[in-house]
Amino acid sequence: MMTDKGLYIYCLAQGNQEEPLELRGLGGQPVMALLHRGLIAVVEECEAKSIQSEDQKVLADGLLIHQSVVDIAWERYETVLPFSFGMVIRPMDGKTAGENLKGWMERESEELRGKLMRLKSKAEYGVQVIWDPTIVLPKIRHNDKEIQDLEKEIQSKPKGVAYLLERKLAEIIKKRLEEAANVYFKDFYQRIRNCVEEIHVEKVRRENPPKQMIMNLSCLQEKDEVVLLGRELEKIGKIQGFDVRFTGPWPPYSFA
Amino acid sequence: MKLEMNDKDLKQGLFGLVLAIVEVIRDTLRIQALKRMEGGSLTEDEINRLGVTLMELDKAIEHLKEEQGVTEAVRSVREGLDDWVDSMVQGLTDPYGIAPSRQTNKEKGICT
């Protein structure tokens, strides 16, 4: 069946039956379940080359198909080890892609089983905390003598000096906001950490000014025990000037 | 990849890039001016003249950005520069992406 073809791999799971998933994948081919000693690789036959396109839309559509196949596999097998978008197993050293894949599953069997065990019944949740510094700033300003003194000084100076002092004030405010964001980060991190199994801190993304993302987390938690996290996030979202985005459950991409 | 571009795109892109660089230089001048002011080596009159000059530079940059319709282009170049500097710093300080922030609770020995 598989000769010079490659195999696009979506995810791994544990199971004993090689039933097809009854859906078509990225290349329009049937998505198959390749069984090897209690491990299942969810794959699709494809050309033995990397998935490449200069068209962003083609890539974005491909990514969505990849995610939806992983989602369906996740529903069927409960626990999956998702692969990143674009992984193709090639035929090599006189072996078909399928044989290579099975060989790899055989060699890594123990580690793969360990990872699947760790992810059993768990899901990934995305948590992003966004703040509006313009709402938080008055509180900081009210308690900061250096800022208050500088604001008074600016009013009494000629415009050139006032301009430079305003820049200095802007730098101090920026620093104070960074310090405050850091304190909030530590507090929220601690609170969220107590509600989940594992946390990854991801890079923050840019928001529409003046809003800023101060925290972007991927959290791993049992699907049935996510209520506690939801409650904690609700409390954080009620703090004036803060918004919380909570997404999921997702297959555990960040923890595979 | 075929790059489609007309004269207007080229002019806006180039102008956006030039003004973004001018802004970066202006920011550096501001930092230097603040250091001099704090250092106490300038008289109040000299500080005032320095401030007025930088203020005029601000106004000129803002005027040019609006007149040429490149406010967005400048912002985008500066954000790109910020991201590039971020990834450079990240690459230098944590080349293998193993900073503590990426560790799991279990790896940190934290019990949840």
C-alpha cells in the first residue's frame, strides 16, 4: 500500500484497533490509524516532501484541517500526543514510510507511552490576562511621591525643560507599570498554578493600545477538574482594569 | 514569491522606514539629553534650548507622518524592530529556550 509515498502524521494515541477515522485530511486522502503494539499513529498518505506553500491562506487552511483531525482523534481516543503541523515521515533506507514510522514507534515506545500516560484525560487550556494601564495608573500615581513631585515641577518650568521632564516622567511611569505588571504576574501565576497540573509561560502578544497582554499561559489540567481554574480566573477578571481570556479544552499541543 | 508593488507602496514603505529610523535617532537623542540634564553639566537655559529643539523635532516628525500618510507604516516598522530586538535578546540570553519560565511545575519541584 505504501511504497514511495510519505506519511503525514497528525498525532499518536493508545489503542488496539486499526479502524480508519472516516474522514479526509490535508491532501484529501483518507485519514488512517496505523497500529503498532498498542500505539496508534493517525496518518494520511502524502507526497514524500515537506508541506510548503508561499500562500499564507493555504497554510492557515492546512493548519485548521490538521487541528480538526487531531480534535476528532482526541474525541475517539481520549488521550493523544499531537504533532506539530507539517510533519511528514519519508521512505528511507529501503523502507517504506510506514515501516520507518513503526520502527520509530518501536524504539520510542516507552517514552511515548509515558507521555500518553502523563496526558491521560487531560486537556490544554489557554489563559491570557490583559490589562489596561490607563485604569491601573491613577492608583500607582496616587501612591508615588516621586511622580507627584515631578508633575508639580513640570508645571513651574519653561516649556523646553518641561518637555524633557515630561519624558523623564514617562520613563518613570513606564518603569512603575512594568514593576506593577510583574507583581500582578507573580500573583496570578501563583493562583493559577495552584489550579492546574502544569503551566507553560508563552510569549505575550500585542494588543490594541492602550491594552497590553501581561500573561499568556498554556495550562494542562484534567478535563473534569477545570472548574477551580475557571473560578480563579473569574476572580482575576473582576479586578478593575483586567480582562481574562480563557480558551479550551484543546488537545495538549504545548505539552506533547 | 512575486512581489507586486506600485509607486505609492514603494514611496510609503520607504518613507515609513526613513521616519522610523529618524524616530529611533530622536529617542536616542532624548536619552542623551536626559542624561546630560541629570548629570548637572548644563545650565537651565541650555536644558531649555535642548528641550525646545527636541520638541520641534517631535512636531516635524508627526507633521511628516500625517502629511505622507505613513503613521501606520512607521508604527509597523518600529514594532518589527522591537520584535527583532526581543528575539535577539532572547537568543543571547536563552539560546536553547530553557529559561525557567518554560519549565513545568514538576520540573521546578512545585507540588500542585
